[in-house]
Amino acid sequence: MSLKPPSAPSFRSLLRPGRALRVAGAHSALGAVLAEQEGFDAIWSSSLEISASRCLPDASILTMTEYLEAAAHMQKALGIPVVADADTGYGNNLNVAHMVHEFEDRGITAVAIEDKLFPKINSFADGDQTLLSTEAFVAKIETAKKAQRDDEFFVIARTEALINGLGVDVALDRAHAYADGGADAVLIHSKKSTNTEVVEFVKRWEGRLPVVVVPTTYPDWNIAEAEAMGVQVVIYANQGMRATISSLRETYRSIRDAGDTVALEPKIASVADIFRLQRLKEWQQLGA
């Protein structure tokens, strides 16, 4: 393992018709590297995970700079691209332009911006899920595309129309408007327990731009089925953190109840494994 990971390709360069990219949610460089080692194509710097790692709600409480730092730490450790979950763009159109410049400067080649009002709350939480007007969000997309300085930079327009209960027709109308505004892809989000409305959206979209899906609440939709329908990006946005929470609870409960770690040791990573992930030997050679 070299001290410096290979330069990551742009997210745009990975897209291929007929193939769905597997994207893993993460909030730390360590989690992102583990996902890369397991063969994921890209990393989603999840605003839910990043805020939860601070024990704060995913509700526009953290600043753009804090989300940027988390994404940049991940990208620095990776040989695959990070897709930044940029919430609503962190404010108005000027904030969006500033966000694009800052993320570009830190090597991030793709961002997703959603069409809810700022400040937002997580899509699965109770609270105000009101959408920005279509025209106002199109202006944000246009601003992002004008602000980018690298032709490879990729802007994903995320519509929350289904989250807001507005139906597939409204979601399609908004997605087409965002495509007209210059978006590079559309992300269709749903909190239903089945994929029915997302499948309807994908079929009626007819491949105008790449479609991104996030099957958090409909986990039985296999990526092969989504790929066969023309979906080009599948984001597993928060499963890593959810697994970590369960594992930590089990681990700490075992130590509390047993009073030792004998039964636990075969189930957990070794300290040597941590050293490998830290590239300790390479750092030691650098300082020799």
C-alpha cells in the first residue's frame, strides 16, 4: 500500500450506459476507505452521517465548511471519487456558487443539491419538507453550472417531490425543468416502503439524464434490477453508520456484561488491521 492513494477519477468519467455505480455513504476517511476496499465505485459524503457523527440532527445545523472538511478528508484518502451531499446548497444562489468553488478546490468532482427550502430537515424526519419553487431551484442549478471551472464537475439535481407527497407527475415536471437548467443527473428520492413510485418515475423518465436512486426505505430493490431499468447510480446512503451503531452497542454491551473481552476478540478487528488502514509502515519509512 503506497502512502498516497492513486488520483481519483472524476465521478462523471465513471458513468456508463447499462451499468449502475455502487456508491456507499460515509462520514469519515476510515469508513470511506473500507467501502473502497470492498469494491464500491464512489463515496457519498452523507449529511445525515456527518451530522450524526457529531450527535446533531441533519437539519442544516452544521456549516458548509464543516461538511466540506469531512468530504475533503475522505477524498484525500481515496482513489475513488466523493459525491458530496450538499443539502440545499447552503443558502441562496451566491452560496451555491461559493460552495461549488470550495468543493472543486478540494478535489470533489460531484455534488448533489436538493430542492427543499433552506434550512432543511432530513427527508425521513417529521418536519417541514416544503420545496423551493421550481423556478428558484432551476436558478440554483444554473448558478452551480455557471460557477464550475472544471468541465468534469458534476451537478446532481435532487428532487424531494415524492418525499413531500406530490406524486410522480410533479417529480417528473421538476426533473425535466432541472434538466433544462443544466443538471447533469437527477436524483429521485422516496420514503415509501416499496419502489413502486421510483420505478414509475424511472420508466417515464426514459433516460433523458442519468438517474440516481437511494433505496434506504425499499431495501429489496436489487441493484441488478435497477440497472436493467437504466438506473446509473445507486446510493447506499447510511447503512454503514447504522451497522456501526448496532455493532458498537453489541460490543459495549458484551464488555459490560462479561467484564472482559475474551469472547469479543475473535469478532473485532485487530490492532494490526488498524495499523494497516493507517498505513503506519509507510509513514514510518517516510520518517526513517
